[in-house]
Amino acid sequence: MEPYSRHGKLVRDRIPQIIREGGAEPVTYTAGLEEYRGRLREKLGEEVAEFLEADEGSAPEELADVLEVVRALAANLGVDADQLEKIRETKASERGGFADRIVWTGNR
């Protein structure tokens, strides 16, 4: 699949309004469902990259952007925030979380 990023980028819903308030006229269109899912996947990669490059001060804001995209992807898959949290809780119950900071280096 060709990356969509060469032909614009997915932006937050209020960005066109913010651009207009700044005196410019944005050129936009509404993506179809398949394109939207692809662009959300690209956006997730973009936001994760920004988080990984962030310093400690801006990391929480970047992480919030990652969460926003994750929630949009879940909704696109028909999973609401409560369902997503239940899935997360089930996995954490079965396999644990990451609080214990365990690093696996292989088996003997």
C-alpha cells in the first residue's frame, strides 16, 4: 500500500478552524473509511516517533497524542474506550503489565 503521507496528512478535527482563525484557508477533504484507517496507522507511527524523540518535559503531551490516535483506531475498529480498557486489563491479568521493569535476555 502506498503511504498516504505524500498526499496530505490526517489532522485533528479543529485544525481547519484554527487555520482559518489564523487568516488562511485550508484545503481539506474527508477520508473514506479505508483511507482513514490507513492514515490513522500512519499517524500512530508519527506520534510514537515524536514521543520517542521528546524530552522529559514534552513527553507527556506527546504520549497524550499517541493515546488520542489509539482511541481513534479503536473506535474505527468498533471498540470503545471501555472495551479497550477491559481488553488491556485482561491481558495485564493474564500476562502482567510492565511495572516490575523486567528485562528478558533469553532462556537457559
